[in-house]
Amino acid sequence: MAVNPATTIRVDIAGAPYDVRIGAGLIDRLGAEVRGVMRKDQVAVVTDAQVAGHWRARVDAALAAAGMTARWLVLPAGEATKSWAHLAQVCDFLIACEIERRDAVIALGGGVIGDLTGFAASMVKRGCGFVQVPTTLLAQVDSSVGGKTAINTPAGKNLVGAFHQPVLVLADPATLDTLPLRDIRAGYAEVVKYGLIDDVDFFDWCEAHGPALIAGDPAARTTAIARSVAAKARIVAADERETTGVRALLNLGHTFGHALEAETGFSDRLLHGEGVALGMALAARFSQAQGLMPGQDATRIVAHLRAVGLPASLRDLGLACDGRRLADHMLHDKKMDAGTLPFLLLRGIGQTFLARDVSLDAVAAFLDAELAG
Ligand SMILES: NC(=O)c1ccc[n+]([C@@H]2O[C@H](COP(=O)([O-])OP(=O)(O)OC[C@H]3O[C@@H](n4cnc5c(N)ncnc54)[C@H](O)[C@@H]3O)[C@@H](O)[C@H]2O)c1
Ligand SMILES: [Zn+2]
């Protein structure tokens, strides 16, 4: 069998560095790939029902090929699984598997399974290892790297969590072949984000290759994942715990996006990545309206998001609320700092910066204008 070469990107976190391996076919070599971080032949795997339906047999075969077996915990698919009840279930499962600090559980799935399993791993035996095997584009380019883990509570999303880095990340773009197109598009929004943050060359690349990536081109997918992970690794290594402002750049589009997710009830009406796409378009247009960024850059951003089928204007969403109500959602953002809302704005494509003095009134007025279209 021909073996595709994998790209390895080192995430250089002081005290806890790890590799992200990216390559088509990695899932079929899973046993051999995780051997180095496993002490036992029986490994614990946490996944969701949808992912299990597509990939469980392949993972079992790949582990068997390396003389390993899996104990599976298969949870319901969906955001609601990031809950206290499922967190307890994962912890109890890991304890039943007799996992020790130097062992590692495998999280096979999207951001939901990665965030939940990683959080459980941060606590069981006061912290055991975990391997991320991300199977959504969003998880491969974003959530599997960087060590943020969390669950949701009735009061909001990701309100309880921990920083806990994985010991290894294995991203196989071929697993995306079974992912619904809508989730591919949503994950792609986070890819575009890296170009907008500080890499205009990568934004150019997105304009040229984004449509092919969405359509399923394997080379475009692999390149996008590798470039995105390299960007995230660099940013996270510079500011692991979001204390200096560098890591905050990753939240571009997320303040607007989060308000829209809240307004739509964190439902299927607006996926996280769709909210981020809209949020980046709004951040660009707000930056333009504030005289910070040339109009043609904002136009280019909106045009690219539309070209790949992502929402890029509030009219795409058909909301029945006003700008003040959306702005009020931002007040509950956990990134609020002593009453002011740090906001990510742009001076141009690839020139995102953290503005600390944005007035919520100006944001509300801007959103009213956007809603009026
Ligand atoms: N930790 C971080 O840094 C970070 C960053 C961004 C987002 N997140 C979190 O990630 C979550 C969203 O992640 P997501 O978009 O991956 O959602 P998800 O994990 O819910 O996956 C989306 C859907 O795709 C299915 N799926 C996964 N892989 C599949 C495959 N290969 N084939 C077919 N179906 C598949 C899942 O079952 C699910 O129904 C949110 O909870 C968000 O808060 C975390
Ligand atoms: Zn995001």
C-alpha cells in the first residue's frame, strides 16, 4: 500500500511541546502513529455516534495492525454533549479504563469531542494525556491545537474549562470525505481567518484555492490545514494562555459571531464557523466605517466569503432584532475586561489588531445600519 507522507508541525509550548501530524491516510496508520505515546496495548477512545458510524471500523483495524485494541465510549453527536453530565461520563469511563497520568486517551471527532475529552483528561488522575484525532475541518485547523478545553453550562458556551495541551494531534484530511458540506464550509471560515489575521499571502491563496478546497480537492485541503496549523502553533506558542494579546487575535470575527450565535440560540440556524464568517465580514465593514481600513479590502473579504458559499451579511440571516440587542449579547462575552470590550479590527487584509476602546454604542449603530441593509 502506498503511504502518503505526513507533514509534522511542532507546537512549541514551554514544558509541553507536541507534534501535529497532517496527512491523508493517517487514520489507517493510527496504531503505529500513537505507539510512541501509549504505554498499554488497550487504549481508550472517545467519539460521537456519527463519527463512529463512519470511522470506528477503520480505527479498530488500524489499532489491530499495531497489536492494539480499543475500548470505546460513543456519545451523542452535537453541541449538547459538551455538558456536565457527559463530562462526568467521560471521567468515569477513563477511570474504568484505569488510565494513568502517563497514558493518553484518544479523542476522535470534531471540536465537541475534542473539547470535552480534553477537559476530562485535564482532571482525571489530576491530568492524563490525550491524543486529538480531529475529523472536522474546524477541529483540524483550529480546535485540536492549542489546548483550550471546555464544556457549556446553562449560562453560556465554554464557561467551564481548562488549558490542557494534547500529547499528539493526528489530522487526516481524508476523514473529511464523510463530513457534510455545510460543516466543511463552516470550518473553512477559520482557515480564512488566519489569512486575515497576519498573512495576506495566505488570503491570496484562499482566494485562488478556496473553492477547490470546498469542492473536495485533497491537495488544497492538506495545504490549508498545514498552513492553518502552522499559524495557530506560532500564535499559541507566543501566548499560550491569552495573556499578552497575541492569542486574542484568533478571536477575529468571534465577538460579532458570538452575538449572532447567541441571538440564534446556538442552534443549527447558524453554525459556529458561519457566525465567524459573518463576524469577520462585519469586523471588516466596521473597520472600514471607522476609517481604519480601505474599502476595497472589505469588499474583497466579503466577496471571497460569498464565493465559497459562506454568509457575509446580516441580511443573509434574516434576524428580527436591532443592533442594540446584538451589542448587548457582547456584554456577556467572557472576554469582557473591566467593562470595556476588546475588539479585533483590521487595518487591511493580514493586519488585524486588538482595539481596546471600542464603544458599544458605535457598534450598535453600525449593526442597525447593517440590518437595515
Ligand atoms: N478548543 C478550541 O480552541 C476551540 C476552537 C474552536 C471551536 N471549538 C469548539 O468546537 C466545537 C465545534 O466543533 P465542530 O464544528 O467540529 O463540531 P462537532 O464536533 O459537533 O462536529 C460537527 C458535526 O460533524 C460530525 N462529524 C465529525 N466528523 C465527521 C466526519 N469525519 N464525517 C461525518 N461527520 C462528522 C459530528 O458528529 C457533528 O455532528 C464547538 O463546541 C466550539 O466551541 C473549540
Ligand atoms: Zn472559532
